[in-house]
Amino acid sequence: MLRRLTMTVAALILGAALPAHAELRILATTADWGALAIELGGDKVNVYTATSALQDVHKVDAKPSLVARARTADLVVANGADLEIGWLPVLLQESGNAKVRPGTPGYFEAAAAVKLTDVPTAVDRSMGDIHPYGNPHIQLDPRNVAEVARALSARLAAIDPPDAAYYQQRGADFQSRWQQAMARWDAAAAPLKGIPVVVIHQDQSYLCRWIGLNRLAAIEPKPGVPPSAGYLAQLTTQLSADKPKMILRNAYNDPKAAEWLSQKIGVPVVTLPFSVGGTPEAKDLFSLFDDTLRRLSEAVK
Amino acid sequence: MSDFMANLSILWPALLAGVLVSLSHVPLGQQVLKRGIVFIDLAIAQVAALGVIIAQTIGLELHGWMTQVAAVVAALLGAMLLTWTERRRPEVQEALIGVLFVLASTAQILLLANDPHGGEELKDLLAGQILWVSSDQLLRAAVLTAIFLAVWFRWRTRMGHVGFYVVFAVMVTMSVQLVGVYLVFTTLIVPALATYRHAAGRQLVLGYALAAVSYLAGLAASVITDLPSSAVIVWAMAVLAIVLHLTARPADRR
């Protein structure tokens, strides 16, 4: 009985999991880096994405397919800077997969390719649930995406030498399309410069800095710690006098805090995709920025 | 190695973790149900997590085994408190357990509000996931479970209230980190619920069988459907428990 059950299970899994041909097996931790891996790897790669845009990437529910992919991956594309500290180190260690151990070519960190902002000068425990290496939410500045793409193209070529020319060609193609798109985005972002906004917390930093949005305040100043009653009272007083244009919320944030403040001070909430898949329109990296800028521009009108 | 082989190799550590947890929790759960204190595991788990956060707050650098010590010490203190309340106010013991749960959980929020660095990670430190089980954890669990079984089946009648709460605190602190709080609660309570109308002599064996089959079926279903394993196992055990419960004949009862 037990054996027959195991055999049935085995047959079912086998039917579903047989790879069509020898592709490079990639485990990406976020939807954005998964999307980038597909852009750069084309049909030479098979990408599994561990989290969707609407999940908090700090936490992950253990699904069998995730553990299975960690064991068989040729390349892990992580965000890094401690974003996945809650689960990726455990997963990689328990997978026993030597190919993707941190420090080896099979382990790629996007954050290593860019300069991080908000790096604390001293790790002070009073600052909240901060990231000692700096702010890890780098994907919302298109200049960062270009840097990460350059590094990832080189890495793909390095671990899969027979297809190196293919990756180089795809990488160059991506860069030229990205540069054109960036010209378009810079034009769309120009009128947004200096617009006063309120954010939930620092995961919109790169976006605000790239566009030049004027961050008046954060609803949750210490990441991961609910704001106190005193802080919220002071915030509403301050913002009633000095009104922002909008309250920015990421699709994965709980809407309660933003909506509460919106009712208090009579300022609209703008929901941004934050990540590929965060809104129905943000289907890939290009539409992620198109949609983000469209939503911001509409709110300013 | 294909995904298929990887899938099979995932099942075995998780199944082993489930069986180890079941070995201690099925008999413990029958006691818990008899005493009417079913939420004690949730309270103890929160107290253990609070212990880790307090240790961190007062400046102890916690690594590996020090974390375990802090968690177990806190859980034991919580167990002592519950022994005391059971003696002094037995009529409201379950309510007091509920209050302890809420106090321990909110104390963590208050402590982390002032000293929150790494708070998220600390909170998750004691919340295990059955697929993440490491071989170190399995080894530790196996040793603890062997000790538990020896103590339980030799001295249970002479253990008294203090002994029960101490054993319970240690085992739950271990199991929550191994399989997470949902599975701990389920493994504790559901087999006991499924078997309490069966003949007294068969309850333990039936409870063990239910737990083992549920972990196996739940993990298999989780691999096939690719849904989070803990939740699938919880549902598998609940459904199988209903079937098992219905097979009890009133004549079987003592």
C-alpha cells in the first residue's frame, strides 16, 4: 500500500517535471530579477521565481517546488543586501547544492552590482528593522536595473560558456532597448520632480531619489515597527499644514495605514506596482516603469 | 538530478520531522485534551520566543545553542507559572493560558518597539517550517524524543503536575522550531480528538497511526499540488481524523 502510493506519487511528479532539454536552471528570488533573467537568458534558461510581487520577500512559505529548485539550480539570482536573509541562507544550506553556494559563480547578487543608498554609518538598534548593508530595494531605479543586467549577462556567459555569444547578443539588445526606454521615462518623470509625497517606509527610496520626489515623511519611520500613537498624531498635524500631493503605497503593503492617513488629511493614495506583477499592467521590467510613471503622473494631474 | 528526484529527497527529512514530533505530541496531546488546556502549546511557544527577545534586548549576543537555552529557560519559567496557577486557580486554568499567550505575544511587540533591530528575524527564529528542516535539528529532535519516550512511559504516573509542564515546555519549544506552530497544535490536539471515543487501550496506537499517515499523505499531496506543506498536512490530518473518529463504536468505550 505504502509502496504503491509512493510509486503513484513518483509517476505523477515525473510526468510533470521532465525538462524538455538542457536549459540553465535559474532560481530567482524576486519577480523583478526573474523577469530580468528571462530577458537576458531567453530560451536558454528555465527560470523559477520564489516570490510573487504581492508577497513580502522577507518571508517565504516553503513549497516543495522551491526546495526542489534549490537542489537542482545551476544559478541563483538573488537580490542580496540581506533582503532574503530570513530564508535563502537556510534554503541554500539545506539544499546541499554546491553549484549555488554563496561565493561561487552559481550565486549572483543583484545588489553587488549597484551602489546602495541609506547605508547606516553605525548599526544602531534604535533605528528599526534596518538593513546594515544599505537599502536593498534597488529595482525601482532604472539605472540600477541596467547595471544589474550588465553583471547578470556576464555571469550567464561565464557559467554557460557554449552559449556565451548568445547571452552577449541578448544583453546588448536589452541594453539598447533599456536606454531608449529610459529616455522616455526621464521625460515622463521630469514634471514629477519636487512633488511632495508621503511614503510607507524606505522601500520607495530609490524611486523617490531617481525621480526627485520630495519625501515629506514616512508613515512607518522604523521599518518593521508599527508607529506609535504619538508619532501618528504629530504626523497628521505636520501634514495637514504642509500637504503632500499623494501617499505612495506599494501593491504588497497593507492598505490600512495609507488609507487611514488619506482620510485624516484628505490626500489620495497612489498604489504603485513596486515589482513586476504588482499591478496587472506591470507585466515585465519595461511595463513596470511605464505603469509606475503613468500612475504617478495621473495623480499629479 | 531532476526535479523529480529532488522532490523525493525533500519528503524524507520532512516526514522524519513529522514522525519525531508525533512520537511525543500524540501522548502529550491526550493529556492536554483530558485536562482541557488545548491552547497551552501556543502560549508556551510565545513565551519561548519572548525569552529569546528578552535575552537579545538585555544585550546577550545569541548564537545557535545560546538561543536554544534562552528559549528553553523561558518556556520552563512559563511552565512553572502555569503549574502554580493550576494549583491556585484550577477552575480558570484555560483562561489564564489564553491570557499568558496574549501577554507573551504583546510583550514581544513592546520590547521590539524600543529595540527592534532584526526584530522580524527574531520573531521568525522560533517559527519553523517543515520543509526547511536541517539534519542538525533532526538529530537534536531525535535525542530529545528518545529521552521523552523513556521518561514518559516509565514515570508518567509519578510525574505529577510539575513534571508534565516541564516535559511539555521542552518538547514544544523543540517542535515549534522544527515544524511550526500550526503543525504542533494539530499534531497535539487532532489525534487526541479523533481517538477519545475509541477503547482506551487503543487510543495511543490509533493516534500514532493517524499522525504518521497524515504526514505522509499531506507531504505527498503537497508535492503533487505544490501547495505549502504545513497547511496541506494540517488539512490531511483533520480529514483523516474525522474518518477515524466515526469508526469508534460507543461499546468500545471503557
